Amino acid sequence: MSALIGALIQTRRPSGVSQLHRRTWQVDARGCCGQHIIARPFDGVKGHRLAPVFRIMFFAPCIPPNTGNAIRIAANTGCELHLIEPLGFTMTDAQVKRAGLDYHDMANVTVHPDLETAWDALAPERVFAFTAHASRFHTDVEYRPGDVLLFGPEPTGLPDEVLADSHVTEQLRIPMLPGRRSMNLANATSVALYEAWRQHDFDGAV
């Protein structure tokens, strides 16, 4: 069974100005009786199925170039990028634009006023919170499209109340040498996201 459905993604800017981006999705249903249904973006112009959709979430990011780089990552991998206010910058910040180059129009980015609003909008089945205090590596998980990969602000990381949020499925860490505090946010995002995509044989990539 396959079907095409229209998805309307709303990007909320801190200034209150909204833009609507229409995307088309191709849904592959593999069996029935409660089996997992995978939804992937569908390029209606070229007719190519894009990458599996993973969702990156930045909680209260502070450094503009890191979010700009994450926009570029989202555009190049087909993932969604969700930003939770308060942001330490505006989306029109020159450093955000410079780091994102000309990829802004290719990326699916949503700004949410708070975490609860994001949960209501995404209704995630699984959320993996990344923290240096976790004991399990990011490579120990079998990722599925729709998973949320949650990262905290620079330089403090996710606060305890977010780590304890009932939506968080598990806490994960990216391995580092001892005595190091953390990785750059955009770099950590790339490491985690590409592991998730690798597990799906880089489906949609060229």
C-alpha cells in the first residue's frame, strides 16, 4: 500500500512572521496489523525518494553559527530541525545565515515557543537526549525514522528537568577521550544523525 499525502510544515520566526512550506510525502506501509509505517519526503519534481526523516531538536540554542551549520546539515540529509525558544539569536542573524550558506530554503526548520508545544506538534514515539552524563553510546541504538535527537544549549547541555522529561526515551552520549567536557553542537549533531542514517544504508543519498 502506498499513498501520497500533503504535509504542511509551518516555520515560526521569533518576529511572529510565519511561512508555510508545502511538502509531499510518500508513505510506504510494510504490512499491517500495527506494523511500523515509514514516511519519507518525496521529491515530486525529480521523482526521487529522499532520506528517511529523522528529527533534530535544539533546546534553547545560544550560538548562531551552530544553528546555521545545523540548517545546512538538515538540508543535506533531509532531516527536520526543531528549535525550542528562547533562542540566543534571531533567525535573521547574519551569523546564522552565513553558516547556513544558501541552504536555508532547502531545510525544514521549525521554531517552537516552548518544549511542550513541540511535543504536541511532533507527538514523538521516541526521543533520545544527548548528554555527556549518559552511559550508553549513540551507536547502541537502532534508530527509526521519526526519532527525535535532542541536544542542549552551548555550553551547559540539557538541564536536569529536560533530561527527566517523560517524553525522553533514553539518554545517550557520544564517546570522547576522558577529561573533555563536550563536543561542538553542530559536530555532535552530525555524528549522531549520520549514525542514524548509516543504519538505513544512507537511503536517498547519492
